[in-house]
Amino acid sequence: MLDKRKIVIIGAGHVGSHVAMALCFQGTCDEIVFIDKDHAKAVSNCYDVADACLFLGSTTKISVGDYNDCKDADIIVISIGMPRKPGQTRLEMLDDSVIMLKDVVENLKPIDFKGIIVSITNPADIIADYARKHLGLPRERCFSTGTSLDTARLKRTVSELADIDRRSVTTCAIGEHGDSSFVPFSSLTLGGKHYKELQEAKPEKYNKLTEEFVLERTRYIGYDIINGKGSTEFGIGAACADICKAIFHDEKRVIPASVLLDGEYGMHDVACGVPCVIGRNGIEDIIELPLNDKEKEQLEYTCKVIRENIERAEKI
């Protein structure tokens, strides 16, 4: 018999339900199980997503369960947490998120889970690292979406400024999924050509593409979305589903994710968003981009911010 591709989503709120919706759009998995302390909310979102599946041609089975459902899951998505308030940084969400995560960890500890955990709870880098350590999992099997959403915002900004399809933009955001992230502009290419070469050749077309503006939009588009509608949900839901797809289909695709660094980029004992090769075994490799001196300083700073908050999480 063929194995079913099963995902358990812990946290069935706005984001968790949008992860499920994106998975159903993709036809990525056979079964999705919601777990949430608010049972009525989990049931409601379960019914809502299940209704949508009819119009998508999706055969994904959606249900509400408990932690026993994690025993045979291929992927667990952690999407617990309070919605981010207008003006609130992700790091300011740490205390509430850790308190909620402790309950999740205690429920998962007795389970001999063999699959992969993808965390999207903010602050993403710190929460995924906390879960990995307290569940005793290797780094390749417990990580967060990291700077995958930041990278989508980065590529969209570059695409709009340069009037070029975002799929032709090669770059990624690195570091914290937050205000200390940075863009390695030394590796930014459009159609395989470095953006500065394009600016020199066609300034009238590419001079709108300034590093200061691109970095500002990469970091702060999320604030604009929250100020306007009270939450971000579609983007992160799709980003998480995309990582799950890469795992199930063993794509070996390069996607930014936050993973424990063990010497990569000269960093140790810190979870940081970097380009990763993602396949059936989770994080299968880490791509080390060549960074110039300025970018190395930015990496050191963002890792310092993350490391300080990793230490703070252990005291909560």
C-alpha cells in the first residue's frame, strides 16, 4: 500500500488555516489534521477548508484531532501564537509564544515522532530553535520558514522597481525573520546579470532599484499589511506550504529557511535564515553565498540579535 502524506497543523487560527488552504491548492498532501486548544475554532476552519476542497478538485482529507495524530505524521507545522499587533516587532512576541510552545513541547515529547517540524510561529528563528532543542531533534528535521517570506517581499519589490518578472530575480534575504535581516546585494542578479551592471547599461530602467529602498521594503512590508488588515496570513501560509511541497516531492530546491548554523558563514549555535537545499530529509544542505565585508558585518549583527533572544527564551 502507498503511504499517505500526512501533515498535522498545531494552531488552527488565521495562519494555520491558510497553510492548510495553500496545501489544498497545491494538492501537496493526502491528509491534514488540525490541533488547537480552541476546539470550536479548529472544527470551523476544518469545515471551511474542507468545503473549499470541492471547488479545487482536491481530495485532501481535513480533520480535527489530537497529539496522537502526530505519531504517523510526515510533517508537523507549528503555527501557534497571538496575532502581531500594529507596531509590534516579532521579537516582542517572544514571551507569549514561548509560554504557548512549552505546552506543545510537553505534548510532543512522549511521541516518537520520526518526521519533520516546520515552525512559523514568531519570532520564527528563536521559536524553531527552542522547539528543536527541547524536543532533541537534529537541525535538518526542525527549522522555521525563516526568511522565505522576507525573500518573497524582496523579490516583489525588485520586480516592481525593475519591471521584470520576480522569477527572474535571484537573491534572498538572510538573517532574522525580522527587523535585523539584510539583503546580500553582492549576489543580486536579474536574469543572471548583476543588477549594478544593468544599472550602468540602462540607468533609465534600473536606477529606481536602490539598496536602501529595497532593504526597507523587505523589512517593513509586513508592518504595512498588519496596519491595514490586522494580520499577515496568505503569504506565510503559502511559504510554509511551499516548503512542505519541497519535502514531499524531494525537490532539492533552494529555499530560505532558518536552521541551526554549525560553522556555515562562520557562525555557530545560532538559528539563522539562509538559503537551504530542502528535500525529503528536510534541510539537506546549506548554501553559503559569498558575502562582502559590509554583508559579513550585517550577518554578525543579525546573529547577535537572534542569539540574545535565544538566551532570553530559556529564561521565560
